[in-house]
Amino acid sequence: MKKHVSQSTVGGRCRAPPSKSYTHRAILAAGYADEATVEDPLVSADTRATMRAVSAFGGKVDRSHLDVGTLRVDGFDGRPDVPDDVIDCENSGTTTRLVTAAGALADGLTVLTGDDSLRSRPHGPLLDAVRALGGRAESTRGNGQAPLVVGDSLSGGTVSMPGDVSSQFVTALLMAGAVTDAGIEIDLETELKSAPYVDITVEVLDAFGVDVERTDSGFRVAGGQSYSPAGGSYAVPGDFSSVSYLAAAGAVAAEAGSEGVVVDGAQPSAQGDTAIVDVLDRMGAEIDWDRDAGELRAAGGELSGIEVDVGDTPDLLPTIAAVGAVADGDTRIVNCEHVRLKETDRVSAMAEELGKLGAEVTEAQDRLTIHGGDSSLVGAEVDGRGDHRIAMALAVAGLVADGTTTISGAEHVDVSFPDFWTVLDELGANVTDV
């Protein structure tokens, strides 16, 4: 599917979608429980993959009350069944990694696969860790990539692993470790990248009654714990990764001094992507965040390039790059090599697609520099690369490009923000189907 985005002025009020990161963890945590209710979940292509995995492990996910924002889960109570069939995680790397450790708890074997993009992503350190902890974990092609085979009753213990490939490896082991007999202690051999995502995990586990201890070298979760949220329910907060596109749209395409774009549901949480508020403020946008009310306002200003380290916030790179193409001077996005390991190589993808729109960009292995002062954006046909974040970031750039920008792969926003195009249209953007 393609979308046309033409130069527009935006403004108005909208609501942040529920967090994809929290929803994944809450659904799987409810699966580890006897039963639990997840309130206000994000229902998207990725989170549906996690729902299917919980069902495959013997749980039951009742979606019949989603009209009132409720997902009811009868869990597998800490010990997953052996699935009757292969679990297809489609494009969801989060599902694959979290479910790898869950499947390793079963007495038999679980087979995990996904689409072409997912089968190109690295899982080697997690597979090594599962084997070291007494489970079976193999890549069918011997390259650390899906399809994966896991199982044989992961027992727990102590394991060393790198922290700079994916924080999701840590999340997977912490969630599974709580229901092992021995528990799991993780010693990180390198700096933990995307650390706020582990903070999210710890926050969700705490809400489900599971204790995690931070150590000098990593994390420890005691075994023999049970998942049980207070009152039997857990509420998912708004998603700041998705908020970033709405706030960026306000920063580049809402008139200075106007109400701009106001996003409801932007409550503070452990999400590292709340950093977008500081980034846009430093770049010169008009930003007001009422944390108590969960209300974020973004409007235009004299935007200037800055340097941003995305070591902990990889999902913000596409958004920052799009805003940088509009700002005066250079925007330098550093510490971004791990962003190449997402649904697509997002560093190269943004460099190449912004270049089609007329942006001057310099790419290095761990750095992306957007020369906004030397750029003049003109509408063109760009490729969302099958990546929801690339498509949404290019839509932000399209709001200020002269003429019309055509974005292919527009349907992939369903991964994290299914209503993105509708919301953008309601804010006044000129968005049409091709």
C-alpha cells in the first residue's frame, strides 16, 4: 500500500496509542500467570504474534472484550506446553526473543520462525545463554538466526552474555528465570544498550509480583516466583515511540505560537523514548509536557541541529533524522550501530530515503549526520522498507517537503501504530491513498 503525503500545516488534539513494548511484556507475563487481565493493550501485528505464542503454549487469550479495552488471559501458569505447531512470529523480533526463553522451559521442543526480515536478525547470544542454562537452543541454519529450536526444560543458573546486541535477550531470560527452580543471574560482558527497555521489563515484572535484583555486573531473578498482578489486572501506558512521530509532526509542521499538536496519554514511565521531549526542546521546538496530566504539546520553532546519542533509544533514530532534515545546521545521531539490527538497517534506510527527498546525509557505521542547512526537501517516491518506523518518519518529512511524497509500504504502521494515517489526517495533514 502507498500513501501520498503533501506539504501540510498540522494542529489539534490526539491520543497516544498504547505502548507496544509494555503490551508485549504484559501479555507474556499474563501467560506466565494463572490468569490476568491486560487493560488498554496495543492490538497490532506484533502484539498479536505474542498473543498467538501464549495460546500455543497452552494459554487462552480472550479478545472478545477489546471493544472496552480489555484482554483476558488464562495463562500457562509458569510452565508452557509443547506447541502443536511451529510458532510464526511474523515480523516481531520482540516476540521471537521473549518467546525463545519461554519455549526453552517446556519439556519438549518449540520451533520459532518468521518472515524474511525476522529470519535475518541475530539471536546467537540468547541461544548460547539458553544452552548455558541447561536448555536446548539451536538455529536450524547454524547462523544464530531463525528458524530456532528451543526446549528441554531450561533449569536456570548463572550466565555471561554481551549487552550490546539486544536488551531483549536480558528481558527474555529475566521473565523465564522467575519460574525456574534455580533462578537466573545474568553477568553482562559489555555495556547494556537500550537499557531503558530492561527498565520497562523490571517495571512490568514488579507489577506482576516478580522481584528482580540489579547486581554490579547485571541482573538476578530468583526462581520459584509466581506471576500475579495486584487486583488481577495490569494497565498499559501510552507509547512514547509512537508519540515521537506526533510530536515531531508538530515540531516541523505546526505554526509557532499555535496550540500545535497536543498528545494525550503521554504519562511518564520507564520508556527511554520519553527522551524525544528533550531532543525536540533542544532543537528549538515549542514543547510543553504536563506530566501529571499526561499531556504533551509540540509546535514549530527555529529548529537547529544537535548531537543525539541513541545508545539507549534506538527507535528514535528515524524520527530525529526526519526532524534533522528540516533543522538548520547539522544533526548528528551517534552511538547507533545497533540500530542497523532492527526490522531493517534503519541507519542506511533513513540516509537513503531522506536522500531521495533532497536531504544531504553522511553515513558512518555508528553515526548518521543530517546536514539540514544544506538540504531542501522536495516530494519524491520513497520506500518504507517494510518497517513501520521508517514509514512514519518519512511521513513527518513529507509534511514539509515541497510537493507530494509517496510512501510505499505504508501498511506496515500496523506493527505499532495501526491508526497512524487516520490520526495524521485528523491533525490536518494532507494524506491520501494512492
